[in-house]
Amino acid sequence: MNRRKSRLAIIAGVMLLLGGLGLGPAVAGARPNTGVGSCTLKNWQPSDDPDDAKDLPEGNRPQSYKGDDYDCSGATFAAPGVEFTQFPQPKNFANRSGLVQAQAAAASNPLAPYFPPFTHFVVLVRENHTFDDYLGDCATTVQAGCNGAVQSTNHISSVPNLHALAKNNALMDAYSTGTQPPSGPNHWWLFSAQSQSSSQQQPYPATTGTQFDRFLKGVSSPGGLGTDPCATQTGTTTGTSPYPYVMNGDFYWMLSSGSGEWKNPGTGKPEVLPVNRPGTSVPELLNYNNYTCKAQNDDDQVIGDGFLNYVSANGLPAYSYVELFNDHPGTYQDIPKNDAVTKQVVDSLMNNSSYKDNTVIVVTEDDTQNGSNGPDHVSNTYRVPTVVVASPKYMKQGYVSHVAYSTNNVLAAMERTLENVSPGAIDPNDNLGPTTFPMTSADQAALGDPLEDLWVQGATPLSATANASPTTGNAPLTVSFTGSATGGLAPYSYSWNFGDGSASSTAQNPSHTYNAAGNYTVTLTVTDSASPAHTATSSVAVTVGAVGQPLAASASAAPTSGQVPLTVAFSGTATGGTPAYSYSWNFGDGSVASTAQNPSHTYNNAGTYTATLTVTDSASPAKAATSTVQVTASPIAGAPPGAPTGLTATPGNGQVTLNWTAPASNGGVNITSYRVYRGTASGGEALLTTGGCSSLGAVLSCTDGGLTNGQPYYYRISAVNSIGEGAQSTEATATPSGCAPRQLLGNPGFETGTAAPWSTSSGVVADNTAEPAHTGSWDAWLDGYGSTHTDTLSQPVTMPSGCSRYQLGYWQHIDTAETTTTTKYDTLKVQVLNSAGTVLATLATYSNLDHNTGYSQKTFDLAPYAGQQITLKFTGAEDYTRQTSFVIDDTAITVS
């Protein structure tokens, strides 16, 4: 099948599928008025538009681009701009009344119009697709409620990175130019105020010229540069630009007709674009004339890498315009690469600590046309995908804006960035106009609120914090104050009002002395550097006592009498002296003192005690005062408890579980604990001090673990109250039994690299790659010498009793050079021996006739040897010629 037939067959199949799904015409020849299928591709010539052009190296890509030709004669479209008017419009502060209202709001409301502290503006312009063609499914892939109708699906899946950027950052789903410029120059006009077509030239004020003129601070571009875009430029004008900028991309439309110059609307003169800023050698225009002058279509990766290399060498300019083409000009579409390079540029800037919080990136498409240009343009909204990327400190993340921002708003945001000196209210000084932002009246209207609903409003309001130490004391009292501020715009200024009529202080951390007793409210006022300035206050209270008031202590307790154990809550207070105070309690019973102001203490012995509180102040030298309280602890009238009853002992695997009933009499005092006694002979019980049946509280069961199966154990229980320990219970006995599942062989896979605890003949345990292990690197290789030879491998094992399963298992591999199919020349015996070395059983005998490819698992029942000491032994024997190798690995004797 040739390439042409393949392509046409695919198109035909897609149209048939759309018809079957109800998305295309149901009757041959019929065509819907709008949506998918209203426009059809016609006259596509594969010979003029080769599929594999994108695989050609740079410099060898034919430039025979021919735009797609669509037949839309059956479609009916809305009038231009109709959908744009359906969306909310941004605020307009161009008129004086609106501006005054904005100023008043900014002075009093942190949610007033706000512009972040951006100083870098980056535009990533991609080519030739509308909002609905790239993000038409945005309600499901970006955010529910996103305004996108799927008009065509031919490119939606090709731009996953654009979807991710829109989902994670901010998406303008109603952005529009509001007009219909031709595909080529419309975004050049949008972001530079200049285009090839005179009808699209932005009428900037005559005294300031175009965007480039503002970059260069001159009426026109530098003179003497000539009008030939393909000739070396030799201008003589020098100077400096206040706005560093770089433009990277093939601006073919500026060079594709006439002389190839740009027309300066400020002077009406044709000029070649200035490649380098006057007076510098910084290359501010990259790859801009390759299409016209070299017939070369620059790859997106070349453009992306060139821009990032520029930033690495020269820093990020105030303004960057990066043109990424995905299908035009040229002879192919490489939309996935365009999408990947977009992500590469965004990630590089937003992961750079120098730029991530001061840069705004706009990712947009170079197409706003309506249905006359094919099925990916039928929305007729003049909308293009526009994603704004910025720091989450200043821009809402995962946000869809439904405001119908236009070219003027985005251009105004760029101007605001270039003129930015601080964040805050946009128009605080009523100085909109050509002298501050030289743009048209429409642009000035957009400046009042360039992209307001994208920014985090009032996220960092100014706040103040005041602290004082000490906050109480006697006059004269010197207090140290500390002040701090967050939010707003640094640097901050501070003003302290000490509340006693004295002069204020403008220090951030002042000290002040109060000479008279009283309660004072100290207020800190912080003012930031915004214009207009913001203020915030914080207060702290200071209490000053009269001069000469002596230090005094007061102690109290509750209760002051009762039977032991008696728990008493103590309270301490201090007055006078010089705060702050420290406390020390002596409880009078020889126990450790407490430094808490209000401690509690338990008396465990009967007696009368005097508790003493000592208070020390912060004077120099320190003063002390004491206070006492008397506590009487009486003996308890009671007896030890009776003996517990109903003791039972239930055996388990290595453990015994005990249960009992509380004594019929607790001696008149609550039982606090139980004690467990255990022995291995009747009447020989001793107190347990470790394990699960030691240190018990008032419980009625416990489990004694770590016991030997088959050994009888004997138990008694006693109860304890505050009077003492009572009598022991009757005796109970139990014998633990059971089998703990486990594997008995040591070094079962030989991975220690040595034989132990196996006994072997020389060279048996090896990591030779000639006989690779079943798992790991090591195995046991018996024989394989091709001469008379015997190898052994053995290990003693103690087989426990009481288990239901005893299994030997191992993996075995046999290879041989013997050719006979009937004679067993070489053998391997698997045997069980007793502790005296006598063979109890030969489990199996293998020979050269059992050779195999790879390993096979062997298992044997060892239940007859339960409770015995045995030796597992492998014996390999070769005759005088032709080797046989017996390889053993991953052995195990498991019981359960």
C-alpha cells in the first residue's frame, strides 16, 4: 500500500466512524452546519507534503509549504466576535471616576486590584490551533466548568503538556483578540504591537512609536541598519536599552513579502529589526530570518535550546518572545515535539530559584480564525488556548478564568511587568498615560485590571507582632520590646506608643522604663513601603506594681487530712517583689522537691507533715518568702485480701494461660494488684518477676510465655491491697505442648560461601559458573571429575517431636558425559543416618541415567525420625571415566 492510499484510507475510516457515532453526516453527501464534519479536507497532495520531512536533518528540510485547503461551503457560522461578548468583561479604570474608586479601594482594602512583583515576562507562542482544537475537552482534562466545546479531536491528544500546564496553573478559557487578524501576524501584533499588515499596526502615540521603540527608548529603531534582512547589519547608532529583551523564532511573515523590513508606525519608515541592542553585543534576535534567507525551517528543539542557552549565558531578560511552530511554515507537523519543548522551557524557568517568583509566562497559540480555515477553527470565537504560569505565591493554581480578556489586557500586563518596581494596587498615583505607560487608550483601559482575577488577592497582607519582657514587676520596671512584621512590602518602619504618655520610639526593638505603678497598653504600628502605604498594629499589656511592695508567698492544700495513700493538691501564689517568680515545694516526707507552682503529691505513710513553699523573685539580689501548710495522713483500718479462687491453667504452645476469680473479701480496701507464683514441681512455686504474668494490676488473667513444651508447670495466685498481700490460691498445673513451624537446616542455600555447618569433601561448596546455582551464587557440586571419585555432603539435625509434618526438600541438577541409556555408572545416594553413623534409610539413589536440563525439586517425608538426632547425607560416586555432576541447592527440612 503506498503512502497516499494509506492516508486517504485513514481519513475515510475516521469519517465512517464519525458517521456511525452520530458525529458526522448520516447520509452520503450531507454535511452538518457546524462542528466536526462541517469542513472537509480536499486536494491534499502527499508529494508536496511528505510525512517524513520531520525526520530530515536541519538544513535538508524542503520548504514547499502549502496550507491545508478546506471545503466549508456547507457550514453556517455566527457573526465574528459573537461568542466573545458572552463572557464577563474585565473592569475598566480608564475613566477618572473609575480610577478614583480604585484608588480608594486600594488604600483601605487588601483585596483591591493587585499586580504581583513580576519583573520578567515570557511569551511562548505556538502555531496554528484554536482553543477548541487543543483544549476542547478541558472540562474533563483541566477543570469542570471549563468553557471548551470539542469541535475537532485531531490534536487534543497530542498536547498532554499543554493540558498539564492548564490544569496546574491558570487557563484563560474566554481569552480572545475580539478581531480577526490573519493567522501569521496576529500574535506578533498582540505581543509586540507590530505586524506585517498595515491594517493591524497598533496606533501607539506618535511620540513613543512601537513596542521596540519603547524597548530602545527612541522614536525609532537605530539608524543605518539598512533594509536587507539577509545582509550583515552595520548600523552605527549606539545607546542602551532600559528593557533587556530577546526574541527567538522564525518571524517569516515579517520577511516574506516586499523588502522584508518591518514598518515603524511611529515614523512610517521601513527598517530591518535590530539584532543587537545598540552599544552591546547581546544577540536579542535569534533564528529570526532563517526561513526567508536560508530556506530553513528551524526545529522546535533548536528554538527551545537556543532560548535556554541565551538565558544561561545572559540571564532572563525583562521581555522574552519565543516562537515555537508546530506545523507552519514547513512541510510537516511535529506537535508532540512542540508540546515537549513548551514544557522544557516552562520547567527550566519555574524550577530556577532566580526566576520562579518574579516571572510570568504566557503560553498561547497563533490562530484565532473562524470556520473558513477548517474543522479545527469552527468555534468562531476568536479564542486561542492561553495558559498563564507563575509562582503559587502570587497566582491562583489550578484555576480557570472565565473573564473575556483581550489582546489589550495581555499587552498591558506585559507593560506593567516592564515598568514594575513593587507589587500592590495598580493605579495608586493617578498617573496613567503615555508618560508612564505609552500605549493606546484601549491598552490603558486594560492596564487598570490587566489579569486581575488570576492573581492571589491579598494573600500577603501586612501584619505586625509585638512582644515584651517582663510584662509584670514593680516600679521602676525596665521592659524590653521586640517588634516584627510580615506581608506587605518591605522594608518596614516601626513606631511604639508605650502607653504612659512618654515619647514614642521608632526602633524595631526598643526598651522602656516605667516609673509609676499602673496597667499599660503598649501599641506597635508598622508601616510598609507600598504606595499607598499599608499599616498594621499589635498590642501588649504591661503591669507595674507599686514601689517597695514586699515579696510574699501563700500556700494552700486540699485535702489536708485523710487515710494513706493520701494525694494532696497544693497551690502557691506570690505577690510583691520583682516578678517573675520561681517556686520550690518541700513536702516534709523526705521526697524530692517540686518546682511547679501548683503540684500534687501522694503521702504513702501515716503521719503529720508540714509542706513548705519557698518563692524567689527576680530582683538582684533575689528575695525569698515562705509559706507552710500542715497535712495529716492517717493509717487505714483494714486487712489484707483473701485468697483468689477458681484458678485454672490452660496449656498452649510454649505458654500457659491463667484465669482466676477475685477473693470473696478484699479486706475492706480495694485490691490493687495480683502476684503469680510458678514452679516445676508441686509446692515449689516462686514469685514471677518477669514475663507476661509479672507486675500485674487488678486483672483476673495473664499468659505465662517462653515455656518448654512437655514440662509440667505449677501455679498459685495471691491478691494485694494497700494493707498487704493476702493468702495464696489453691494450686493449678498445666504442661505446654505443640510444634513451632520452622526450618531446621543451617546454611541451606550455601550462600555464606563456606560449608559450615555442613561437612563436605574438598571443593563441594562452590560458586563456579560452570554449574550455576538454583538461586543466589553458591551451590554444592558433587563429583564431575571424570575419574574414580567420591564426594560427600552431610549435616546433623535434631528432629523435634509433637509436629504433624516433617519434610526434606531440595533442588537437584544432574548432567553427565556418559552415553549409555541402560547402565548406572555414577550414583548419588540420599540417606538418613543415626547419631552413631548407622544408615537408617536410603531415601533415593540417582545416577547418570537421571540427567536433566535445569533443576528439579525432590521431597521426602522424615516423620519416622521425629524426636531423634539424625544426619542427612548425600554421597556421590563416579567410576573411572566420563564425568557425572550432581548439583544440590536450596535445601530445607521444615516442620509444622
